[in-house]
Amino acid sequence: MASTADHPQGGRTTSGSSARKVASPASDLVYHEVKARILDHRLEGGTLISEGDIAAELQVSRTPVREGFVRLQAEGWMTLYPKRGALIRQAGPEEAREVIEARIVVESHAVDAIVSAGESAEAAAELRDVIARQRIALADGDTEEFAALDTAFHHRLVSRAGNSLFVDFFDNLGDRQRRMSTRAIWNSSGNAEAVLAHHEELADLVEAGEAEAFRDHLAAHLREIHRRFLA
């Protein structure tokens, strides 16, 4: 399902540029469809999939499937085994810790910049707009949209700070963040309500210009919501 959230979508990578240059419409279809299944956990880590099965499902030949798989391997989503298929990579504790630590650094810097620029009120209003949309997604039972909006919430902060290098870096974390968020929400229905409560607190801290408190609350928020990945 295509998300309406304003968050970075798949396809951004530093290691798969050569795959993109030769990508055909069919290989793009394979890339985006298989990646979507990984992100929303229809394909769990540890699952072995075959070129033939995907080709039959998507009604394409094996060549674009192979091209799509090569691109996904370059981005770290799967490992290819000749004549056996592709193994979906697990998202383990080490990766989760690295993603969380990177996000704390980038988002905290963004809030520092927002506060220094006197844009706290505007930034908080944007965050509350995303929170309102998250409440609608939760009421509709739309887990995928809720997780996409979780990414959008944090992306709003980084983009408003205006550092294009940080935005690019954060975009590269976006898909891994989304995969983690979807799993966190699926593992516990109470986690979605906790996410909303934490987001409200973070928006309040941004509005108040409390950059140091924001960093502390952000760290606690990420570690609590993703505690299963960190275990």
C-alpha cells in the first residue's frame, strides 16, 4: 500500500548507484515490491526467497528479478546465494543501537538549530500536524501508515534545521527506522499509544526551546519503543 506520509521512500543508496543506472521498469518493480515486503515484515529476516517465485508472482522474467535482488543486496537488505535464492537479512541489536545512536545525534542537533533560529513554535506546529495524522492512522488500524508517519515526524525536525547533509544522512536511515517502527508497533498494541504520547512530549519540548531535555526524552523514547530490537 502506498503511504501518503511525507517521508523518504526507498531507492536512496550510496552503494547501489551502478544498479540504478541499468535498472529497467521491471527491475524497479521487483526492487520496490520486495523492499516494501521487507519493511512491513511480510518478508521477515531469515526468510529465503527464490528468483523464480518472485518472477512468477510479479509476472516478469528472472533477469529483472536478479537485477532487483542485486540492488537490494547492495543496500544491505538481503544476501544472495547462487542457485539457492536470497536470504532476507535480520535486523539485529547492533544495527538497532547504531540507528538509534545516529538518530539521537542528528535530531538533537536539529533541535539545537531550530531553537537558535527562533523557529520553535513553527516546528512544533508541524510536528503536531503529523501527530494528528498518526491518530487517524491508529484509529483506522493502518499500521503501515502509522509507521510511515513516525518516520515523517522525526524527518520534519531534521529537514527544518536546514542542513542538507544531515537530511541526506537521515534519509538513508529512513527505511531502517521504518522497519524497526513497524515491528515495534506490531509487537505491542500499546506501543502505538506510547509513540503518540512521546511525540506529544517531544513537540512540547521543541516549542519550549528545551533542546537538552529534548535529547534526553528522545533517547528514552527510542530505547523504550525499540527495546525488543535492542534485547
